[in-house]
Amino acid sequence: MTSNDCPIEISGLTKTYGAFTAVDGLDLSIKKNSFTGLLGPNGAGKSTTLKILTNLIRASSGSAHLNGVDVTKDPKNALIGVGTVVETPEFYLYLTPRESLEYLGKIIGMTSESISAQTEEILEKVKMTEWADKRLGTFSKGMRQRIALGQALLDDPSIIILDEPTSGLDPRGMAETREILKNLKTGNLTVLMSSHMLYEVSDLCDRVAMINHGKLLVHDDMSKILDMNGARSIKIKLIRNITDDAFDAIGKLKNVIEASHVGMDLEVSIEGGNENQAVFLNEISQMNIGAYSLAENENSLEATYLSLIKESR
């Protein structure tokens, strides 16, 4: 594929620290306009890979291209049009969000007119308009993370690279950050995000890459990853206890493998992919069982993740 098809291209990427190999001949191509989650246990090589991509550390060998430019050889040009939030973002705490965006805009060579035009739009995107002229030193960690995301969006990047963007945030901060990230999916952006949180990846990403010991285990569409174990698990929340007749009827629906319920929580495993799932959701919506919430069980991704990690040990 060309850089137009895959704006992030990693080939044979290796990083060693003495006798320890953090990234081991990694090959990974990230499709244009995809939102890809990079998964793996601690020490798998996720952060090391992203730090090489953002020129925070140097690779021992291999290449990593951003929009067709090898960051290992020409980092300055490779990182043009790339927004990043890697590790804990640091700020001049005496600046305001507006001043912080202006400062960064000048550093990367934007015109004053362009900075002014984009600043208001970005502050609105990250829900910080009302705090635009408050000092960053008064902000919570979650608010600062939103400003970090705003800085990553400055100058209309085509690629965004995020290393565990909700790490260390409280539940409210996590929810606010995820909401901002969801909105990135509507833009013309290629996003690569590492995360330890399977629910987060399942909720945000349309593609998944899993690595362990610095090697790629699998990389595919989320739907195909979920299908690897041959079944989808659907969680259904009810407003009342389900009757025995209704429960039996669900077990007899086409493509249903098994069903179970505890109180007003119903869980159903179905075989097949998105089409079968769509058929099931349509059938269940017509059964009048008092369902008010239907969601794919994050354990579907967890099962695949744990299986692949176990096999790669």
C-alpha cells in the first residue's frame, strides 16, 4: 500500500536496550481515516513504538513512515501534520488555554490569523471555551488533558498519535476525554491510540492491533477481531424480570448459541458477524421484554486478547 492508503507505516521496527528487546521487528500499517487501538500488556512495546513514531526515542533498526516520510531519518518533516499526546503532557501553568495554543502555534510556524481562527474552534471541540482565559495551574488533570488534545489538533493534523490518553484520570475526566476522542472519528483523521482499557478500545476504535514482546499478534477490523472466537456476546438490560417463555424464545432465535440471565441482566451469545448481530437486535426489539439497553459485551474483545497473549508467551 502507498502512504495515501496507510499514512502510518512501520516496517521491521526494532528497539533494544542492551540485552532487552522492547520492539522486535514490528510490521504495522495503519489505514487512512481509521481509529486504531494498540493493545498489549505492560512491557509489550506499545509506548516504545509510539515514542519512536514521535521521535522521542530512536529506533535500533527498521523504519517508521508518517505520510510517506521516515521519522527515523527525517523526523522534522515526518512530524509535519502530526498531532501527539504522549506520556504526561507538561504545560507552562501560568499560561491560559488560549495563550498555550497561541504559543504552540507560533512555535510550529502558524500565522497569527490561522492561530486565532483555529483556537476558538479547538476550545469548543475540547469543551474548554468557558475556561479559555483561566490559568492552567488552576486546572484538574482531566482539564489539562483536554488542552493537550486541543494542542494535538492545532494546525489541522492528518494523523493523531495518543499514548493512553485517559491514564490517571478520574471517571469524569475519562468520560470527558472519551467524548472528545469519539468526535475525532467524524473528521478526516488517522488516529493511533494505545490503551490498557479494553472497554475504551471497544468503544472508540474501528480497528485493533495487538502486540506482545514487541511483535504484532493481530491487526484487523474490530468486527473481525470480535469474530475470532466464533461468537459475539450481547448484554441486554431489562426494566423487569424476563418470563420463562420469553427466555426460552430467545434461546431458539436464529444464530443464538446460548443465553443466560441474572435478575434483569440478560446475556446472549450469537454466532456470526455484524449481519447476524443486526438480525438478532431487530428480533429482540420486537419481543417486548422490556429491554432498555443493548451493548456488545467488552468481554468479547477480552476473550480474544487473553487468548492471543497466552499463545504468544
